[in-house]
Amino acid sequence: MLLHVPSVLDADALRRIGERLAAAEGDWVDGRATAGHQGAAVKHNQQIAERSKTSIELSDAVLSVLERNPLFISGALPNRVYPPLFNRYTGGMQFGGHVDGAVRIMPSGSGQKIRTDLSATLFLSPPEAYDGGALLIEDTYGVHSVKLPAGDLIVYPATSVHRVEPVTRGTRVGCFFWIQSLVRDDGRRTVLFDLDRAIQRLNATGGDEAARVQLTGVYHNLLRMWTDT
Ligand code: NI
């Protein structure tokens, strides 16, 4: 499932993050710093050094917003979220086709691992600020081209081959991260998401209360069955 979460960041947050990134010129490094063998061969971009003060502060800011986003929580069912990283593409930079590494070590120093069930990109530049730079995601239904307004998030299965088209004008700044979901299987997670949305709609429209209680029970009992932690 491709999950589009609109307006994760408001104009104020975007401005603050944009200013912080612009003022952190010394923290931008070659994007291959966090790429595996396969990714490094095709990755041509820049990112903010992972353990820099800038990265840690901005990462925390994005995480705290995500924790309070009901659509993100319902669609991703996050168990662990890798601290968001920040990248930029300019002057023809691109990221060729690749699949993200299955397991990463959390940067906290604890040695804790995270299985990357979902990949996520939070767009920080408005689409009119650059040409090219679409995120192309392949799944069984074909190739999806994603280029969203600043502040919007796309969450997609980390199992999919994806790439970022060359940025031929302007600069594309983004934030990216991975999620280990409580529910590993994308199909099961999609069922839970659809069920949750239907229940929310019934709650909003005042559907039969006993049925709503029963459906909410079904949701939690499926979640209990399918959660792996
Ligand atoms: Ni990737």
C-alpha cells in the first residue's frame, strides 16, 4: 500500500526546518554515507551528517510530529521508527533503482536493530522549486510517480524497487526514514487500515453503537493476532 499523509508539517515547521538546513552548510555530506553496497553504486545526492546536531534536532522535531499524526499511526502501525535523515538533490543528482536494506542498526549506539518494513519520504521543497526529482516506486500495479507538496509524506513498502529521478533544475530537499511496523505483512496492515477508516467513518456519522463496538473489537483482535514485536 502507498500511503499519502498530507500536511505532516505546516508552513511554520517547514520554514524553521528549511532555515536550519540552509544554515548547516558544513553538515551536508555525500549521501553514500548511509548507503549499503547496492545503494552506494547508484546514489548521487547529499545528506545531513547523521550524528550532527542539526540532524538530531530536526529528526526529533519530525518524530514528535509523526507521533501525533493519526493517519500515519493508523496506516503504518509503527513499532520502531528510524530517526529521520535529510537529503537534497541538485544539479542533476539522482538515486537509481534500488531496494532499501532490510535491517539497519539504530544510530542510538544501543546496537538495537530495526527491520525496515516501510520506507518513507517527507517532501520539504515545494514541487515548483525543482524539475525532475519524482520518487518512482514500483509495485505489482506498475510504477507510481510521487512528487508531493512540501510537508506531505509518502509511506511505501520497503520491499519495492524505487528511485529518484534526476533533478534538472532547482533543489529538492527531503526527509527520509524507515519504519518497523507492528504488523509486518503489507496485506494485513492494509486490511487493518481499511477497517480502521471504516470504523472512524461510522463513529463520525453515528452508526449503530453495538455494531461499532463489535467492529472495534474485531480490529483489536486482528491486531492482537497479527502483531509481531
Ligand atoms: Ni531507498
